[in-house]
Amino acid sequence: MQPNLTLAAPVSQAERIVALDILRGLAILGILLMNIPGFAFPDVAEGDPSVLNEFGTINYYLWFGVDWIFSGTQRAMFSMLFGAGIILFIGRQQKRTQGLQPADYFFRRQLWLMAFSLVDVYILLWNGDILLDYACYGMMLFAIRDWTPRALIIGAGVCVLLMLARENRELYLLKSVISKGEAVAALDTTQVKLTALQKEQLADMKSFKERMPHEAKVKRMNEEGEEVRSGYAEAYTFRTQSYLHNLVQYLYLSLWDVLIFFMLGMAFFKLGILTGNAPLRVYAWMCVIGLSLGLGLSYWHVKLKVDYQFNWFEYVKHVPFRFYELTRTPRALGFLGLIMLLYKSGWFNGFFAIFRPVGQMAFTNYLGQSLICGIIFNGYGFALFGKLQRYEIYLVVAAVWTFQIIFCNIWMRFFLYGPLEWAWRSLTYWKRQPFVRSETQPSVDVVNA
């Protein structure tokens, strides 16, 4: 039997799940909160208040608060929602088409996402793009789409352990560089002639150490600032080279990071947690345990950076164990539980309603943030890269949030999809999809609080 291709189509407005849209809207806005330092500051100053002499100012407390409470959580939530979206997409295709057709549409969808990631990097010049990760790793999920929630949660737990192993393997490799170099430095070179290996070990240690002083950081910051503010060509060179420099390493390093939350998202969708169908006690336990554990560990993690005055050499030398993933995973689950508790209470329906259109246009909003921030900070626009104080970049965030919330709420009154959502769907099915909302295409909520 040939598959019925007429049944293959994107999710309709009547099939949308309200809770997923709201969560997606909150997460996509939260991603800008974490990405804005990358748009606005040179790499060396993004997470290091010492470079800009921010200690004791509002800028320092903003950095501390954002890093302590939110670092990594918004990307984690968005990754969970992406994993849930994959289950939703594949499940729907399997109900409507036959044979290899579901796989065909799924891999087309992922390949087009990869193409959009290149637009984000090479045209919009965002070197912090995550779409390529989602496109590549999302393809891997097709093989585990039928895993049980229990198997997916166990898989996510294994990925957490692998992330911890990776973090600490790196830490101890760097500790080895320091210890070997310091052992050579302690030798009396008037009595002992250094071997070629010892000279190399000493040079490696000195190179690592000399990159850390404040003066070196300021020099790197100024060089990056001049390049990005000069014009499109210069910004293109810096942003794309930065992206490529980190690409291969980051694709490897981010594998377990992304898969943790893809798997959790798939499991939570199957369990009804992401759709609002789980019992209230589930969300309450997620909130209480996740935030208590996550915020406690995260405070300790951030405090260690401050204690060693953001000197990576001294941090590596003295810290015995790295545990970032243990701070991020419980915080992300805690925030998910908190949001769903508030959503299920029914007391905040009006508040959550404004974020639903933002979530329905999450793809447009993600690339829209790259476009807007590129114009604000890069040299082809207002060239404010490295010019604003930290508190001022969060005023930019508030302005972009306000614009996107208003724009999305107006847009979705007249259109079925955001512009890029519509383009992505049309390319996936290789057929122009309906775009303008009509009276015959009402929006019906599938899941209500």
C-alpha cells in the first residue's frame, strides 16, 4: 500500500498543546537573558566581572544573580521542549502516514533546521547558535523514539554522569599541566639541564598561567571590541572564526549536555508532565527538591569563581571537583515544576496567556533575537559591542522581550504560524502551507490547566 501523502501535514491550531506553547514562550525569552552577554561583550568579559572592574556595583550583583539562578536552565528547558516536540512530530506522522514516510519528513525537518543554523551563524553572525546542535543530535533521537519513559530517564542520568566525567577529565588534564610545569620550575637549572620534555612542560604551564592576568584579559577584550565594531566584514570574520574555532570541540562537549534534556523532554512528554496532565504533587516535588538542591549547589559553584577572583589558573589548581551539570539539571527541573504549578493553579491564566503566542513563534523569535542584537551590537548597526554596562544590556533584554511579546500577540491573531515556522513547515513538506488565519481555522486548546 502506498502512503497517503495527503494526510501528511503540520500540526493544526486545533491540535496545539497549550502548556507546551507557554513553556516554549518562557524558555525562548529566557534564552536571551543568558545569550545577551555573548551578543554584547567580548568573550573574556561575558562571565567575568573582574575584566570590567564590576565588583561592588549593580553590574556585579546582576552577574552573580543571573549566573547563580538562571545559568543553563533556559537552554535546558528549551532542549526538553525540543525533545517533546520530536515525539509529538514523529507520533503524529506515524498516525497519518505509512512506511518510511515518517522518517522522511523527520529527517527533512532536521536538515532544514541545519540550514537555518547556517543562516544564524553566517548571515546574522551569531556565534552562540544552538540550532546546529539541535539539528544533528535531534536526528539521533529517531532511534530511541519508542523508548519507555523509564529508559529515557535512565539514559538522561547516564548522560549526566558522562558530563561530570568529561568536566573532571578536563580539570585533571589541566591540573597535570600545572603540576608538571611547577615541578620543572622548582628545579635548580644551574645544577640540572632541562630535557626537551621538561622545557615543553614548563612552557605549557607558563602559557596557561600568562593568559589569566587581568592585563591580558583587558587586552583581549579591547582587540575583540575593535574588530566587532568595525563593520559587517570585520564582525563576520570574528564571529564566524569564533564559531568555527569552538565548533568541533563544542559539538563533542555539548553532546551529553543536549541529550540529557532531549531525553528528559521525551520522557516527560510521555508521562504528561510537559502537557500539564501530571498530578500536582509531581510538580511540587520537582519544584521543592529541584530548586533547593540546584540553587544551593549553584551558589557554591559561582562562589568558587569569585573566591579565586576569576583566575582560571588558580581555580584549576585548587578546585578538586567540577559539578556544573549537578547545578543545572535540578534547577531546570525545579523551574519547570514551579511554572507548571503556577499554570495548573489557574490563578495566572492572563499572565501565561501572553506567552503562548511567543511560544508558537519560538523559531522566529530565536532568529529574531540574533537579528535584533546583531543590529544593536555589531559594527554594521549601532556598534554597541563592549560599550554598554552590564545593567544596560539587561535593559536591552527587557526592550526585546516587550517587542517580541507584543509583536507575537498581534501576529498570531492574523496568521496560523510565525513567518519562519511557516517557512520551515513548507520546506519540510515541500508544499506551501496555509498561512493566514480564517474563521474556519479557530484555535482550540488541547490541554487546559
